[in-house]
Amino acid sequence: MLQQTKAIVLHTLKYSDSGLIVHTYTEAHGRMAYIVTVSKSKRSTLRSSLFQPLSLLEIETDFKPGKDLQRIRESRALHAFSSIPFDPSKNALAIFIAEMLYRSLKEPHIDEYLFRFLHHSIVKLDTVENSVGNFHISFLMQFAYFMGFEPHKETFAPNSFFDLQNGVFVGLRPAFGECLNVYESGLLAKACNLNFENMHEHLFSKAEKQLLLSNIMKYYSLHLHNFSGIKSLDILFQLFG
């Protein structure tokens, strides 16, 4: 049956001269994979340029319940990127975020609030004019909320330790399990207060951002099942820390 839904492109894989397998996060079904037969025609609604990392699309599909691979019949851009493809920093962030979502969102679970957050985040990345040096950190801290393991920032106190397993700041270093030291915990507490409106106001050195990002990734790996390494992480370390 024909069905329309909004979709965010997470990952594409070429499997023939004109065929793509496109992994998406959709408004109607959650995570879904589609087969796309792309065309080189500029008038086609299935051009390969439409299926770049984090592209926001409205797609028409030949939906068949129970199939692992659906087929996209038509697509159109919901938001035409004005800066992500042309700004090296934003493009690197888009690739990283798309890979994070691809590795994190593994079930066809519908979450309209998560979809709205992701849609808002992508548009914000494309349109923001201030520095995006902290965008990935702010995104990861907010995304953790939707994944169900956000750090409980209200438990922070000076000289506390962040318990990575339980997501809380504690006064004494836990006897078991992993935790951040006092310095690392203070950096994480600052990151908890970042959002897309104030992120350019918070200054971290490159070394601080490298340490912070490494610890956030460690936190994700503890809370996501089979969370594998993020290949695009090295690029972010080089660009932002």
C-alpha cells in the first residue's frame, strides 16, 4: 500500500549502479531501511543527492508490513540545506550525528518526540550562524534524554564524581563500576547545561573538549547495547576536540 512519511537519512549503501539501500529514522515507523532506484535526471524525485547524511525528506513508499526492506517510490526535501554541504565543520558534524543515530537507533520504535527533536536539531545545525564548536556535545547530552539515560545534573555538587553506570553525581567515589574524576565530572556538569541557544557562550579548550567527548562516548557505550565504534569521531577530534 502507498504511504507517506517524513524521514531522516542515517546511512546509505550502494548495491548496484543505480540502487541504494537507505537507512532512515521515520516519523511513521521509527527506524526503517529502504531500497531506492536512483536517477541521474535533475527532475527525478529519486536523485542520489537527496540521500545525504541527515537529509530531511518526505517519502512515498510502497509499504508492505513485515518486510525488512521497503521501497521508496518518490521523495522530496523537507528542508533544503543551505550550509551543511558547503561548510566543512557543519558537514563533519552531520556525518558524525548521522553515524551516531545509525549506531544508536536500532529498533523500529515510533517516537514522535524524538523525531521532532532530531528534525529541530538538523535544521538548527544548518541555519545557526554562531559557532558550532559545541554543537555535537550539546546534541549528545540532549539525545541521551530521549534514549533514557540522561545524566541527572541536579545531583551535581562541587568536588563530586560522576557515576557512569547510574548517571548521577556522587560525593564519594563508587567502590565498584566506572566513574569520572572530579575534574572530568565538573566538565560534564557544564556540558549538561548546554543547549543550541547558549552553546556558543561556553568556552572549552581543545583538550577539554577531547576529554569531554571521550567520556560522553564512554557513557553511551555503557548504556547502549552493542554500541560499536564511531568512525567519524577522529574527524571531530581534529576539528573541534
